[in-house]
Amino acid sequence: MAPPSFAVTREKNKYWKVGSRTYSAKARDFIDTSDPEYLAWAADGNVAEEFSDSDLRDAKRDAALPPFAPVTALQARRELRAAGLYDDVYNIVTTSPDPDLLDSWNCAIEWHREAAWILAVQAELALSDDDVDALFVAAYAL
């Protein structure tokens, strides 16, 4: 059974048990079960559904599709390393005559899929839209 989409459950908080931890769809993070909102939710007779780590990853990934949710620079850089593209992207942005590429790499807090600098790097690396989409999905799930 596929996990429910976070896009739907974020409006009305839902919680999942992942091992010994509790994940909040609204907070988009693990929470302490002494959280007053969680306690009120549980007092209403609600029970957190059991999720595996992969179920949680899949639900987070699904929440990013489409449109793509922005990812943090940290998520993006970690995914670029995992995909073996970090050095290539770094070389492009640090040697480009366009100062916007380096500024975006160094200063952007969030990376947006359709940002001009992302599209420029995509073109330079000859990556398909599907390739970059997959990188954003994977980065979002981190």
C-alpha cells in the first residue's frame, strides 16, 4: 500500500511512526511525542501509522512532484555528490564568465528546479529534464 501524499496531509497534521521516532507531516520533520499538538491529536483517539524509512522517503518524494518543491543548498549538494556530479557542477559555476552562476551556487538558500542558473548548468552538462528532475526528487527526500 502506497503511503499517503504529504501534500494532502500537511494541511491537517498527520503523524507516522518510523521505528521509535514520530514524524509530523505538518512540521515535515521528526517531533518529540511530548509536543502539545501531537498529544491533543493522540487524545482524540488517533494512532500514528507505522512507516518504514523507505515509505517515508517515498512520501516525501511524492510531495515534491509536480511542481517541484525547492530543495535546500545542502540537500542539493549532497545529492550532487551521491550522483557523482558535484565536481562537474562546481567546475562549471566557478569557471563560468557569468557571475550569476557563482553567486547562485554560493548564496541561494533554496534551489528551484526552473531557476535560470540551474537550467544553464543542466545545458552545460547536457542533462535531460528527467535527469535533473530525478536529482531534485532525490534531494528533496534527503
